Amino acid sequence: MSDLDLYSLWDQVMQKTKTKMPQQMWDSLVVNSLMPYSMTSTILTLFVMDPSKLKYIQTPLVHNQIVEAAKSLLPTLQTIDYLTDTATVNASPAEQMSTPPTEIPPMPPIDMPSIEDTTMESSPSPIIPPPWDTEEYNEVLPEGVSRPSYDSPVIIQRNTSPSQGIQRPVPADLFASKTTSPIPPAPPVQRNMSSSSKSHLNRAFTFDNYIESNSNRMAFSAAKAVAENPGLRYNPLYIHGQSGLGKTHLMHAIGNEILALNPSTKIMSITSEDFMNSFIESLRTKTPDQFRRNFRDIDVLIIDDVQFLEEKNKKTTQEEFFNTFNHLLSHNKAVILSSDKPPKDYKEMEERLITRFNSGLTVEIEAPNPEMIEAIIHEEIDHRRSEYPTLYVPKEVIHLFAQYFNKRNIRELKGAFETLITQAAITNRLETIDVEFTNKAIKDFIIHTEKIVLSIKYIQEFIADYFKIKLEHLVSQKRNKQYAHPRQIAMYLARELINESYPQISFAFGKKDHTTALHAYEKISREIEKDQDLRHTIDRIRKELEEAK
């Protein structure tokens, strides 16, 4: 086997593949979707973080480039496996690859190595019986869950020097090798406590690329205030809202802004599940003092999804969390929390914890409205045009997303748009994306309702039916008043209701010059100011169209 360790190999594979495929595709399908899992002399196993992208990763444009790059570094390599479930780790390669990509389990928990570890171990540590009564602490081993294999998280302190090389989507030292095949241990490496890579903050999550709207304005303003005065303003800051609305983005933006203003700040960013597992492991290894030092010798604590601490059998963890929480607040250290519900809705959380949650500022992030969805899609389009200059997404498709994802999950919205662009790139449809293609591309994301998609075509059909004329006459060149007037009303409503461009409106009516639609809009706008009957007619039509959405 090569002398390369797993993560060094993957770093070089990413470097080699970066120049072989479009930048956005490389970002989406390699950097942000794959991470190294295990390696033998003949098999490299990669974990797929977003299982919905597996079918795109397995396309020749991506898979073949990874194989070629890996074989150039490890000539004995024969197979690259894609893992979507740790349950398949002991299966044969054939069994792993035969698993249908549609049956995709959730991502496994992240292992967090101890601050005192200095080498990568090739086999898990032996199980040591817990030094407590398992009946009293039944949170330690819930039914069906094995013991965690990691120790306390790392204290973070960022330095001022920029990091070198490719930034991994997740810090590599979070993952211990899980392969059953023997792997030579890496040479001892002393951990650099000042390395910014230990912050576990997603560098992509900043205030600059966070889209502000009425649904999140208060949370955004509070987060900015905390970043400017950590520990002094709104301490703790408690952000709640349903999954996928941008809570994590906002919390990491706070951490990144704090580090930008003061690079020496020590930040701990962790999920409540990892906090709990680290605490349990410290009890197992009899190192609770080390655990407490790790979590209390910091300036900012960011904990995601604190609702997972709310169970009767987690009282011991709640108590330790309370002590950590109290210590930080009493020393004016910043605490930022997120949850899927407000503090008042907890039933099994200790009352003193709920009181602490409420002692600062509690803000809610609500589900996005159509205006915010359209803003998100426009930002995504602008971002993609740096890679695909010819990309064109018509307004009808943008409105389609606004309808499908109104009051839904932003994460699902971005996943659907990512799917659309990836399929358009693969099928050479970047310039010809339309409603029909979009519906097929994102069919798995659509929640079917009776609502229609408001488009120029639908407005044309509605106006033709309303004025009892044929659609072909409405869009024809006929200048008879019985056709021309409804045509101008349809153009006016296409501009008013879906804000379509004048060239697109003119084109939809068979006109080559955009001034036709502009003239129609201005003419109807003037007439409704003078003609009360016309104003009432258009108000009725507008109301019926709005209700049909």
C-alpha cells in the first residue's frame, strides 16, 4: 500500500479532480458531498453526505475522474465504493454497490477525537464497563445505540495566518477510520490548538450571503449585535424555528464574524448530541475534569439543536449542561443556542435550564414567504452564472419554486434547485430550462396540491375564457377591439401579477418588439384611472387569478 494516509490521499484526489470538471459541479458533488471513510490497498470507500446526489456522483464525469486521480496516487487501487450507511461497512463491495440509491438511511454520527489523541488508530478502543449503575444512568446506553468512540471535543482558538491547501467540507480529524482492514497508523502529529480548522465553523456561512427578509429580520439583527459584542449583548441568544430555515447558517455567521473581528477568540461550535456523547465518554474514561476544561475555557459556545437534551433519561447531561451554561454566563462568555421550538414548549427540560434560556433574547425564524424564496433563487442563479454564463432561468420557473416551497424548508428549496441545475448541466439544458423540464427534474421535491402555476400561458387561457374568445385569436395579430382589448389586459396582468419582462410578454403574444407589451401596460394603467367599470373588471380578474394560485 502507498505511504499516503487516508486523508492525505483524499486531499490530493480533490486537487487533481478540481481541474477536470466544472467548478460548481466539483464543489457540489466532490467537496460538499464526499468524505473519506476507509482505505485498503485495493478499495477506497467514500461516504456520501447527501445521498440524493449519489446518482450524479456515479456519472462518468465525476466517478471516472475520482478513480483516475486515486489510481495515480495508489496504483494498486481496484475499486471505489460509495457508502450511504454504516450498516454496509462489513458487507462485500458487491453488496455495497448493489444497494439501491433510493433506499438511503441518514448520515451516521460524527466521531470527535479527544484533544489528547496524537495518532490515528487503526482499530477501535476496547469497550470498558461504565463506572456507574447503568440502570440509574440509562441515558448512557439507549436501546440499539452503541457506545461513542470519541472523547472530548477540541477547544478552538483561531490564528491570523490563512489555512493552506484545500478546505475540507468537514475537518478531517473529526473522523476515525472505521475499516476492518488493517491500515498503518499515521505518524504522531501534535495538535495545533490555534488552528482555525478546529473551530468546526462552516466558512461559507456568513452574514453577507444570508438572505434577510421579514421572516428572519429580528433574528438577523440580534445575531449581528451578538457578533459585534459577544457576551455583552443578548446573552444567551436563543434562536428557534423548524428545521432547514437557516438557524445553523446564522449561528455560524456569528462565529465567523467574531473571528474576523478578533482572531484570538476561542470558539466551540458543537451539536447538543455531540455535547452529550462527549460527556458520556468522559464518564466512561474517568476524565470529567478534562471535559469541563474543554467546554469552559472558551469565549463563545455555539450549540445547535438543544431540543435533543430534552428527555427524562438525560437528566445527568442536563445538569452538566446547566453547570457549563451557568459558568460561561457568569464569566460574560457568549452562548448561542438553536432549537426547533421555543423554551416554553419544553416538557422534560429542567426548569432552571428553561429559565436560563429565557434570560437573554429568544427570537424565531419563520418559514420563508414567496418573496424570500424568489430572492434566494435569484442569488443562486447569480452564483451559478460564474460557472455557467449561459444559464437562463425564466421567471415562470422562479415563480414555480416560490409556489412549491412557500412556508417550506429552505434546505429543501436549495436541494431542489441544485437538482435542477445539475440535471440541466448534464443534459445541456442550461439555456432552455422551462416549467415542464423543472417539474420533471424536481418531481421528488414537489408536494402535490390543487393550486395552479401562475404563468403567462395560464393568464392567456384565463383571459380568453373570461372574454369568451378563442385563445388563438387572443395571441394573434388581429386588431379588432374584441381581441385587442383583452390582449392588452392579459399583457397588463402578466406584468402586474408575475412581473414578467416586456420582451418575454411580447414574445408570448407573437410580437417581436417589446414596446408592444410596454404600450399595452401603460394604456391599461391610464384607462383604469378613468374607467371605473374597467377597474372593477380587472380587480375581479386579478382576484380570481390570485385565488387560483
